[in-house]
Amino acid sequence: MPPSTVPTLRQQRLGAELRKLRLSAGLSSTEAAARLGIQQARMSMIEAGRYAVGADRVRALARAYSCTDRALVEALAGMTGGRTRGWWEEYRGVLPTAALDLAEAEHHATSMHIATVVHLPGLLQTPDHARALIGAAVPPLPPHEVEHRVSFRIRRQAVLYGDDPTPLTAAVHEAALRMGFGGPTVARAQLAHLVEMSERENVTVLVIPFGSGTFPSSGQSVVYLHGPVPQLDTVQLDTDHGSEFVDAHAHLAVYRAVVERMAERALDPTASRDLMHRIAREFRDP
């Protein structure tokens, strides 16, 4: 298979996991390449995600590394091949690469946990709410780019629909419900949409009310994307300069605890919906 000059996050992750297996086996890249009968340069490209490998090659690498975790090996085999030709590829060169990586990660996630304080999850936003947020970016974006980003955000939401929708649990602070982005009309519609989504079988929205006490990660949004095995989980963090992705096992453990503890501080789903209804009634037109 040909080399990839711009590997996706998923391709980079596969290469990084194969490198971890090699290091655990105590082999250098030169030794591993020799066992497979390939050049060391190609091995380096595989581990950098710049050379697509097939499922059989991944299994061969696992055997060379004496990896006996069959669930992990098969999960890695499922990540093989070239760049996924998902709908997000239509936006390549139009939107930042990190945005496309997030859409691809959401597409492949087995379930998702999101924890937010002042912003609602992008997967649960209405177009008007998203437009109000994206339109306030610094530096300001031209109108056509705002619309590109709004359409992209709404298309990402397809993972919550269909015959096999991805399970989503979102722990949202009351502050996010009261921000009123876009004005009263937009805010009411957004809260109504949030309630409607929370009634879907695969979506759980838990509201952390004011006065609930101390909880972790109060300064940023956390998106925890579950992979087919825990070793392949991924965390996405929103920052002012864009998305950051985290996959080190120690970091995954920290953020897994963060989303769990925030959910523990939240109201149950029914009480959360009641609070959303009450807040929506408080938004009045001037």
C-alpha cells in the first residue's frame, strides 16, 4: 500500500499502538523490520502512520511481538487500510485537520462521554446555537467559513441517528444552559432540542446544578471517545487554539475519572429534563 503524506489521527494512532507493542517486546525497529522482511525505513513509516498496512500485517506484527491480547490485536486490525473516505473528507482543505480528525474519531467510537461547563456539546447543538458560537470566534471568521463550520458540526451529529446510533452520555453544567447564546429565541429552541435529544434511547443528558459542590475539570470541555478496547480510547479537549487529542494510558485514566465524577454530581435524567424545561421558560424576549 502507498505511503500517506498526511496521516489522519486514526492512522497515527494505529502506528503509535504498533510502536508500543514493539517496545513492550524489547525490539528495535531494525530488529522488527528484519523479522518481517521489510526495510527499517518502512517500519518507521508504518509507526508514524504514513504507510498503510493491512490486517494480516498487523497480526503478523503482533505475533512477532508475542502479543497475546487477541481483543487488542483484532481492534488494531480493524483500524487498517488507507484513509477512511468518510463524509468529512469533503471538508479537507476547507476546515482545520483537527476538526476532521474529531469527526472520524466520533464515527468509529463505540460510545461517548462528554463533560462540559459553559458550552453545550457540539453533537447536541442546533444550527442557530452553533452559528452564534462560531460567529463569535477570535479572530472573526468570514461568513462563508462560519457556514462551513456550522454545516460540518451538524453533519457530525449523524452518529446519534440511524439503525445503530452511538450511545452518548453528556454531563452538562447548569451554567451552559443559562448562557443564552444567540438570544432568547435561539436559547429556547436550543433547550427544547436538548430535551428532545435526551429522550432518545441512546442519549443521556445529566445536568450538574448550581450548588452541587466541587467537581473536576471545571475549566474545559472533555470528550471521552470509547474505542473497541480500552487501550484504544481517545480524549478530545477543546482549547482556544483548537482541538487536542490525548491517548496516553495514564491520561485516559485521569479523564475517565473526570467524566465519571462529573456525572456523579449531576441530577438524574428526569430531574435534568425538568431543570432544562424550567430554564427554557425563563428566557423571554425583550
